[in-house]
Amino acid sequence: MTDNFKHSRRDLRERAFQALFSLEFGGKMLEAGENAYRYDKDEGLGGDVPVFLLNLIKGVQDNQVALDGKIAEYLKKGWSLERLTLNDKILLRLALYEMQFEDTPDRVVINEIIDIAKKYSDNTSAKFINGILTNFIVETK
């Protein structure tokens, strides 16, 4: 990882994804955020967990039911939220939360979530996520 990447919003989105993933298995929000941020502290670059990271984690957790409902609206006929992989659900929740509640351009969110999807999943998931998020933008903006 380059120094330009550390502490960037892209980096914090990826860490939020990691924290949200761990929360699916019974973790606690603050611990998940701290754990996702810890490796910088281990390298002597740490400090407090950035507010943007905590906002993403807490925002997705607090709005998960509404976000899941929104995702379900954009799934093709015959698909359900239960059919999605955990990675895809978390990435879609994260992107939809940020597009609705943070002051980030939609295209930036999509591009960065797609990059994270390619890293933690595959190109098929990335295309699927891109389609859902693009449809969301077209229909809501």
C-alpha cells in the first residue's frame, strides 16, 4: 500500500467494508472500526479512528433495514436479498448509504466500491454491483 492511499477516503471505505463484514459475525461497532484501522497504528502511523470511517460503519448499521429494502427494489425479478453474497450485500449497503447520506459524488462512490468489489470478490460481482448502483442513480436523481 502506498502512502498516498493511507487515510484516503478509498482506504477508509475499504476498512469500513472490512469492519461491516466482521460485524456480521457478532462484533461490536467501535471494536470493528478500531480493528479495521489498527494496522496503521502498528506501523506507527495511527491515532484516533477517523470520523468518516466510523460514520460509514455506524450509518450502515443504523440504516441496514432501509438499505436492504432499497437493494431489494433494484434486484431482478426472481432474485432476493438472501441470494446475494455477503460481500455484495455489504458493498451495496455501504455505497447506498454513502450516496444517500454523505456528501460524495455518486460516480466516485460507484467507482471506489467497484474497485473494492474486484479486490474482495470478482468481476461478475463488480458488474452486478455497478448495475444496481447505476439503476439507483438513474431512478432517484
